[in-house]
Amino acid sequence: MRAYSSTLIVHVHVVVHVKVHDHVNVNVNERLGLSDEPDRRGCGLSRGRRSLNRSLVPWIRAVLRGQKVLARVKSDGSFDAPGGRVEIRYKPTDPRAYRAGERNLERIPGEELLPDDAVVAGEEVAKPATNSTNSTNSTKAKEERSAARKAEAAAKALAPGAVPKDAWTVYADGACSGNPGPAGLGIVLVAPDGKTRVEGYEYLGSATNNVAELTAILRAAEIVPPGAAFVLHTDSQYSIGVLTKGWKAKANQELIASVKSALASRHNYRLVYVPGHAGVELNERADELAREAVSRRASRLPAAPPVPQSAG
């Protein structure tokens, strides 16, 4: 019985040797229910535990985005790339196997093929699972959060007492067809008594959306009656940032300085962010006026309205 067992082991090693020698791309060990890995107990090939399904093909050193890696190749030296992806390792002793796009791998001139056993057996590192359902849910959740933030900002701007009783309510908006492109602005001013309302628009020629937004604020500040308090609403976070939050602007510096100067001359004012297209009536109207300026290629700005006389 012992002699028979020894014969069987020799036979298995002979079969494996012949297949490797003939470069037949078949994992003989797998067909026999064996593993490529050496048995930890000291035997040649062991049953049971299987590593990454490895074809009997060699390796070659290559470059992946500036970093040297070991890449699987066929017996003729070309990359072994099923589905356009090549198995790679960063170190010959690292069992973690990755997949790289064949087009991202560069051969190193003069590099020779390395035998299959030059790299340890490994297991492929799986990418985090993604599917269309998760992506759709994530997008929907982001949209819902954005809508909730818009609704909260709109409610805050429209809340009772958000504009003092003695202050003008002002909305300024810019529009641009292309960025840059034909641009315009629209403004709406409502007196403290709620009875006096003026509005207008201006065509700016070719400009960016940020220029249109800033210029709208400038025009509104110029038209509010001198000495009157006002709360100016804008849906431009850029304008709020460069005018009140100390954002460093790479462009439009001269215009920003002009807007700041105009506001500084009005000692009693406040800039308030209001979300665009969130159902805020006067902001929607300012947007309509800005788009009308663009479509008409015309301007119609009001003169400074008179300060309403208080009763008594």
C-alpha cells in the first residue's frame, strides 16, 4: 500500500510538469481538485483551500501611472487582458491582486518574462459594490437635502420680521445666456408701507453670470432712496461671499470694489441669501426681469423712488 501511494504522488507531479512544459492554458491542479499553494504540512500539493484562479502564464515588470508593477502576460509576452483588464501586483510577495486597464500599462524596454512562481499566490481585491439602485438612491437623497435647505432658507427670508418695518425690501438678480454670454439684471424694490413698488432691468452685453449678479446688487443700492434702510436679497452665494464673507476673488475685483463702496455709503442695509427658483415671489420676478433684458437686448431702469411719507 505504501508503494502504491508513492507511485500516485509521482504520477501527479509528472502530469503537472508536462502541462506546464507544453504551455497548455489549463489549471491541471484545479481539475484534480488541488490547490496551487504548497501544503503547509510539507506536502507538494494540497486539497481544499483555493487561491485566486491563476492561469499558468508568466509575469513582466511594467509601469502603471508612473509606478512599477508586475503584470500578467501570455506566453508570447503580450498582456493577458480578459475584458481589457490585466492582473497586477505591486510586490511579488504581496498576495493582494488588482486589475488595471491594459491601456494604462506601459512595457519597460528590455524586461524579460518572469516565471509564474516568481509571484506568490494571491486573492483579488474586490472593489466596493456599486449598483444603479444605490446610485439612484444617493442622488435622490442629495436632491431631497438640497430641496430642504432651499425651503428653509426661503422660509427664513420670508418670515415675519425678517425685514424691519422701516426698511425697503429689495431683490436683485442676474441672468446670463452662456457663461460668458448675453447678460442682464433685474431688480424689484418695495417700500416699507408695501404700497410703492418699482422694478426694472438692464442689458449688460456679454458678461459672466457673476458679473450680472454683482451689477444687479450695485444698481439696486444706487436706486434705493438716499438714507433709507433696506434688506437686499440675492440668490448669488458668490456675491454674498465676496461682499460679506471675505472670499478672495480672482476676477471682477474692480466691480466688487465698486459694489462695496456703494453699500458702504448706505449705513443701514443688510444682504440676505435667498435660494433661486424656490417659489420666492419677488426673487422669481427679479429673475424674469433679468431674462427679459437678455431677450430684448434692452434696458429699463427706474429712477430713485420718493421716500414714502409716514402718517401723521
